[in-house]
Amino acid sequence: MRRKKKPVMLIVFAAVIVLSLLIYFFRYELYFAFTSKGINEKGGDITIVNAIIWTGDSTDLWKTSMTIKDGKIIEMNADKPEGKVIDAQGKLIVPGFWDAHCHPHSPFILTSPEAPTLFGAKTVKEVLDRLDKYVKEHPEDKFPRLFGWMSDIFKEGEKPTRQMIDAVVSDRPVCLVHHGGHSHWVNTKALEMTGALEKDPPDMKGDGVIHRDPNTGLATGYLQETEYAATSGLMINLVKKIKPFSFEEQVIIQQLILEEYPKVGVTSIWTKCGDLENTKIYEQILKNNSLPVRVCSDNMFTYYADISDIQKIHEYGKKLEESDLPKNFLRGGLLKVYIDLPVVGWKWMFEPYDDDSTNRGKPAWETEYFKQQLYEADKLGMQINVSVYGDRGVHEILNLFEEMIKNNPPRDRRHLLEHAEFIKDSDVPRFRQLGVIASFNPIISYPDEGFQKNLVKSFGIKRLSETFNRYDKLIASGAVVLSGSDFPLAPVDPLIGIHILVNGTDINGKEGLFQHTPITIEQALYTYTVNPAYANFAENRLGKLKTGYDADFVILSENILSPDFNKERLVKVKVNLTVFNGHIIYEDFSSKEKVIDFTK
């Protein structure tokens, strides 16, 4: 007896129903399974021929080919191919770039992922117009957060107010983050939901300021240093309370952000995550076998935290190291702290500010507590990264590191000073002597003339020219120097940073308001490759292209190390190919010109 066939459409309909139920109940598991890129558990096989390879190894600097197997370089200048053979057509290959200081987790704190930036806005009206357009297009966003307004959109003596934003959005909290990341402009709803409209929260410590109307005592809507060093974070806690994204959604968003890095040749990042929960997002992406960059993740300890939190950060780092996750892709257990703060007027200086002879800035915390926490971390064997801005702050941290070296057991520390905007001549050689690493952000010096004008007003051209961002002096002294973007404050692209370091101009060739001493292209390249690998204790597998090293590298559209190369073209150079763990994860050999847009 012949069986009756079931209608095809009925079968398809049933399959759709079953699949829909699976997606509903197991949607993220299915998403992760179907989007796994397979780039971490097993390395790729590639052979590169006909290349100009800058190895980063000063004792053996140039090669013409290399063979990669299982994500490792097995031979240089080899004739025996493995896997796919790529003819580099005489192009320059360099080690994969590092972004040694960035905040790719910012969509969960500073910005709504689909929101436009406020870069380039020249007036308050333009900022509010961008906000208005965004909230109308995204009614689902429970807490609109936009990033990048500059202080000079306000007239002399004028400050941000909550009423300005209320006129556009009053039914949900809004936070507009200053370009520097440490000042916030919020509406009334945000202040009400944090309990800060009428009085400061009980955990307010240090120098955080909720500006208040002198007549009513109500918060004006202008916040300075209320997020990272002074409290447990007014807006950060509000984000956690509202939870605009589930953990799984954060993982998906974070992966999409990380996939932008290889497009500019970045294969390793040093992220200043702050919260352990953010590091766990990277952990989940790695579990999904889809982490497109190697991640070193700092975790922040601030004045409001209990000192036992340092132990938690340390233990989490050990747990990561001992886990079954693919090795050498995610490193945790590092400590980030502040000694002073970046807002102009709060940088801890030896000499008074030019525009305020009574002000030298000051430390953000009570110094004995700060000393106690650093000693605790050092005894645990942790790597310590200190955000510091003023020359007095740099001097005091170097003193403390010198004291710790004498009093704590000997070890290879490699502590870092992040930003270190101002350094006295007498402190320059101490970096090398103490084994302390300097980490700078070249791009943020040239985002906007208004930013530079504020620096000139407070410190004067002479002081800035002599002591600001001392790449040249530190490199000459033998210190290890790193470069990072400080994303989202500036674009990730290392070639923009190299352009600024080499030319001393912005991307349009315009000189800054104060003198910048250029360094060579090769010196700048070291700050994005060899040096950050060393700072991350990975100098035996990353930062160079040598036999036995991990196969992370970049093919550039032009030979930036050729004697004939016009250094003014640095910002126009494209990344043609990015290889990560032996896998091609980005490719663009088209003739399309590179587009740079600071507003996105």
C-alpha cells in the first residue's frame, strides 16, 4: 500500500514553527553556534611570498616570505608552502597593530550603540538636534547616551543644564558625555532616578562634583568626575539599574565592535574595562570561538571600592589563566587606578596653572589609602596601570614604585603610567631605571582646536611644548613607550596615530597650537607593535614576525618604511589584509580611497 505524501508546505510550516520555538527558548545559544568564526581554537595555515616583511626584530629586520601552520610562524624566507599561498606583490607586511589603551565596552556605559557621536557639533543647538533626531528614530532606547560634545559649544561663562535636554527629552533619562569622557550633561529624569537631583549620593568621595543651583540647591545637570574616581558611578549605576541590554545582547554588540579593529590592522587591544562584568563579555566571545582580537583587560579600583576588591580582580585573572578557554587570547587580573584626574584644573602639577595662580591640582584620593592599595596589588604580583596626568602626579607615582621595588620581593613588574601628559625632565630617565612603561594617546591631542585652546589657557605654550606627551625624550632615554587610541575619544586607526607622531600635525596637515617634536615612522611603529607586546609579557610570541611567534600581521597598501615614502601620506595608507592567528579576518585590495570620519 502506497503511503500518502504530506504536503510540502505543511512540512516547511512545521519546520519554521519548530525553529522559531528553538530560537525563542535557545536564541542566544543558536546565535552563538551559527556565528562562531572558528578563529581561536585552531590556528590557520597560510604562506606569504613576494613580500617586504618588517619583522620588528632589530637583529634581523627584513624577510621576503613566511610560512604559517596552526596559527604559528614555522619558517621565514621558506620555499615550502602550507595552506593558502598569498602573493603579497612586493607590499609591506608588519606585525599586527596593538591598541594599547581603549574602551570598546563603552556602549554599555558611555554611549547607546546606534547613537551618532557629537563630534564636530559647533553649537548647543546642533548637539540637541542630533539628540532629538536619535530619540525619535529610536523610541525603544530606554536610556539615550550620546558621546563627544566639546566645551567650546558653550559661550564664555555658560554651562550645560538639565533644562536644555528636558526641552528635547523629559520622559526618559538622557546622558550626553563630554569628549574627554569625564564630564556628563544629563536631564532631570536621570538625576531623579539616581537620587541626585536634591542632594549628593552618600558614596560621593574625592573631587566629584554635581553642580548645583546656588538658589535652589537642585542639580543643574552638569556632572564632573562622578563616574570613575569619585563615586560608584551615578550614570554607570543607572545603566546597570535600567539594563538596556541583557548580557547576551552585550556579547553580540561587543563582538560587532571588536570586528571593526582588524579593518585598521589591529589584532591586539589593551582595554581599560573597569568592571569585571565587562571582562566576562570577552570571555563569552572567546567561548564562542569568535574573539577577533587578543584582549588584555584591566579592571578599575576606585576610592569607593573596598580593598578586598583587588583580591577579586587578582583571583579572576588566575581563574582565566587556568580555564579551558583557548590560550593567549584573553588576559585579566590587571589593576587600573587613578592618582589625579583629567579635567582641566584637576591635574596634579608642580607649578600653578597659568589661569589660576592658586591652583596646582591635587591627588584624587587620600594618599595613604592609595599607597595601601598599590602595595596590596604589588604583593599579589599584579601588573598595575596608573592613570596620571600632571607632572607632580607622575613624580609621586614613580616615587611610590621605587619604594615598592625596595620593600616588596623582587620580580619583573612592568607597571604602567597611562596618559602621563606632563613629565618633568628629571623624571624622564626614571622610567627606564625603574622598568616603568609609558602609555600615551597621540590622537586625542588633535581632535579639535578647542581642546588645545583649553590646554594652552591653563598651562601655556612654553610648558606644553616642553613637558606634554614626551615621546621623543622617553624613547631617547631607552624607556618602553606605547600608543593607544583611547577609543571612543578618538578613532582606533593606528596609522592616524603614527601620522600625528611623525608629522606633528592633524590629519589635514594643520599644526597644533603648541610645539610637537616628531619621531620617525619606525619609532612610532614600535609603539604600536613590539613595545605593547613586551608590556603585556608577550614579547616571546607577539609584536614581531619570527619563527615560533603567533601569526598576527598586516599587509599595507604602501611601503611606509621606504626612504621614498612621503610621510604626509600616512593617513591615506590602507590596510589591505589582516591575518589573526593564521586566519584572514579582513581583506580589501580595492582601489577605493580610505575614508576617515571623526563624527562616527
